[in-house]
Amino acid sequence: MKVNVYVTLKKGVLDPQGKAVAGALVELGFKGLRGLKIGKFMELDLDVQTAQDARKLAEEMCRKLLANTVIEDFRVEVEG
Amino acid sequence: MKVNVYVTLKKGVLDPQGKAVAGALVELGFKGLRGLKIGKFMELDLDVQTAQDARKLAEEMCRKLLANTVIEDFRVEVEG
């Protein structure tokens, strides 16, 4: 079962990578950029029977390894 | 206007980061992981009038900087 995981920095946590990329876009001449935040996106393929099991397993993986829950939020999305 | 950008490796491109994380999950005792791919997820805030303009600007940013189109695909999703 395909599961998408999105890991983003919590509100208020500094995002130097996002800041650097935003600065680079401005230097390239892009106008109209008000903000840019960078996170991680993971596509998991899980060998489980139900969407519920997939969500449970993916969330457990996030808490144990995929996200640093001190500074990051995660969102799990089970595909069809 | 809020725009989400997803950057993923093209099919066939090696993903050592994904492989390392998948290996770590197995070592942590997780079962049932068939595959894991890691990409980037960016949240842009653009100062434009229409969703069409937002998409156009974000796609241009992807082609110029945010994605390495030799090895990466990108997907742009304009919110509300």
C-alpha cells in the first residue's frame, strides 16, 4: 500500500535552508515570493492489508525515525 | 497564494538517502516495508493574483532552481 509522508518544520523553528533558497530565487530575479519553507516528502510502499494498518505503521515510523518530533510535524496520507 | 511543490527523483535514479532510511527502519525492527523514496516538499507563499499565475511562477522557479530536472520530477499544487 502506498503511503505519502510529509515532514515539515514546526511553526517558529528557523528554516535556514528555506531562507537560502528564497534568497537564491530573489537573486535570480524572481519577484513576488513572500515565503518559502522546505520539508521532506517520503513515498512508502508498505506490505499491509488495510489503510488503517498502513497509517498506523507509517505514523509509528515517523515517531521513531522519519520525523524529529521536537522540531518537526508530520502528516500521513494513505493512497487509495 | 499558497503553492505546494513536490520534487521527487525520476524513475531509475538511485536514491541512497531513501535506501539508508529504509535500512534503518528495518534495523529498528519495522516489518512490511517494501520501498521508500525521499523527495523534497516546499511550501511557497506567492504574491500573485490568480492560481494560474501562481502555477506559472512556481513551475518557472522549479525549472530554474528548485528541481534538478535532469534527475528530478516536480509537481506543483496551488492551494485554494
